[in-house]
Amino acid sequence: MPSGRLMRIHSAEFQAMAARVLRVTELTSRLNVLPFEDEAGKAELFAQILGRPLPARVTIYPPFYTDHGLNLDLADRVFINQNCTFLDYAGIRLAERVMVGPKVTFITSGHPVDPEERRLYLTGAPIDVAENVWIGAGATILPGVSIGRDAVVAAGAVVADDVPPATLVTGAKATPRRQW
């Protein structure tokens, strides 16, 4: 789903995406019960989840969750710790040497805020993480965010806006914006 696009929920595109989600959920369920030392089994399942082999110098510690898999782009020397979730339908790119702490969540899709449209459409925007970024445990990265080179996202942070290069971002504050 390209940036800023709405996908009608009762469409052929949505049906195809939903079928992929069911398939990948089954694959990640199998991945997450393998013995930790079963490198061959993990490699086979990651290849099916991603639609290509996991790059040789990428480390992912299960449990690992994704809803689509095909739009997850992992560069060389990416490290992903346990219990991370990648909702990647609109695309997630992690550049070289990105480190992702445990329980981090990347979300590229959502629903419109308007109550009339909420059950009719999905929204989506890609996430782009530049080189040498460190994302702390339990952080949440929301649709459309870009994180600049050498930035640090503190543990528990909710990132809804772009992060400039070489910047530390912190905090998780829910702020009322408007009523309807």
C-alpha cells in the first residue's frame, strides 16, 4: 500500500492481503516454536516469510511476528531481538547496522480517524530506518516515519514523527488533538 493511500476493506486487494496475513501467521507460528539452535529450520521459514532468504549477516531472535513479510527489507548486519512485531504491508526498510531491542513494534497500516470511514478503509505509509540506528526495548514506530542515521529511539518511545539524524528521542505521551 503506497504512502497515504486508502485501501477499501471489501476489495480484491484487501482479500489478497488478508490471505497473505493468514499464511504468514501460520509460518511465524511454526518459526516461534522451533528449537533456538535449529538454524536450518529458521532459515527455511524466514525464506518463506520474506519471499527470499534472510541475508547472511542479519540476526533475528524469535519469537518474531510479521503480518505480511514480503515488504520487510533488511540490510546487512541488522540485529532484531526477541518478541518484535513488523506490520509491514506498506513497507519497512532497516538499513545497515540497525539494532532493534526486544518487544519493538513497527506499524505501517492503520485506519482513518473518521468513524464513518474507519471500518471501510485501511491506511498505510512506509517506515524507513537509516544506517546505524538503535531502537530501544518496547518502542513503537508508527506509519510514515523516517528515522535518520545514527539516531537513538529510547526504550518505550512512541515515534509518530520523523527523527533527524544523530538525535535521541524519548517519551510516550498520549495528547488529545481533537474531538468529533
